[in-house]
Amino acid sequence: MCPIIKATDRNRGIHGVAFNFDDMTARANQYLEKVRAEAAQTAARIVAQAKKDAEQIRRQAEADGRRAGQKAIEQTVAAQVGKQMETLLPALRQSVEEIRHARQAWLTHWEKAAVHLSAAIAARVIRRELAAQPEIALTFIREALELVAGSSTVRIHLHPADHEALRPQVDAVVKELGSLAAAELIPDLAVTPGGCRVETQFGTIDQQIETQLARIEDELT
């Protein structure tokens, strides 16, 4: 295409200049390529950011879902445990009460067993001392006679060995307690050595060692 030169231009001495359209086209193409490249980069950044945001949203949703699921599980477990505890607590209380009673019964049993063992040991010690000192039995006889002072009828039952060995001393004790009526000494195999059983019209006083220890056991237990 030829340039147009106006008459006024010719008059002013200005010469027309031919435009290079190929150069303009190349520059336009370069600009377009630059714009396309920038657009492509911008689009790539937008897409990358969108993917990043989408991934973050997905992870957040998964985390929220896990938390929601965990919370739901915890609530379900708490509800189940609560229901179980409603039935379990009474059973636990009953078990605790049974254990407490069993413990008390066990302690009582062992207390009685300990007292009984102590009484048995005491009986053996007393028997040993009586074998060495038979006159100790006079103490039991005196205590019994003091309790029946004033009775019109007194019968003193002694083991045959004690009856033979202690008769003179028992007679002396009877005379010493002048308020007693005539006492009758009776050998009796049913009475254990070292003890005595005194009978009156009012009742019987049992001063046998086993009987005294049994009374002590009853008082302790």
C-alpha cells in the first residue's frame, strides 16, 4: 500500500515516510507472546494456588471429619460406659459390702483363734507350774470357799491326786474360814488336776483351770 502525501505536506517541505508493517507485525506478535506467557504464568500460579487451597481444604475437611468422628465415638463410648456403670455401681457396692463383712468375719475368726491359742498356751504353762508346785491349787480352793462362805452344805470335789496331797491344807483353809459349815472333801476323777468344783445348796462354783480359761476367752471375744 502506497503512502498518501498531501499537498500541504509538499508545500511545507515535509517528505512522506514509508511505514514498515512487517516490523510492526513482529513487534505485535512479540507483545502478544509476552502477554500470552504472562497470562500462562498467571494462570499456572492461579491453578497451583487453587490446587494448594483445594488440598488444604481437603485436609481440613478430613481433620474436621476425624475430629467429628472421634467426638462421636467418644460420645458413644461415654454413653455406653454410663449405661454400664448404672448397672455396675450397685454390684460394686454390694461386692465392697460383702468384702467388708468377710473381712470383719475373718478378723473375728482370727481374734478368737489367737485368744484360744493363748489360752491353750496358758493352760500348758499353768499345768507345768502345778506339777512343780501342787500347793498353787490351794489358791483356787480358797477363792471358791470364800465365795460360798455362810453356806450350810459345802462339798469340795478334787482330783484324787490333789485330794490325797492337799487334804491337810484344805482342812486348814476350811477351819480358817470359820463361817463355813463342815466341808466334805470328795475325790473326783471328773475334776482336772490343780482345780476344784465346790457345790452348795445355792449352786456350783467351778474353779478348774479349763473352766477359768474358757471364761477368760468368752470375755475377750
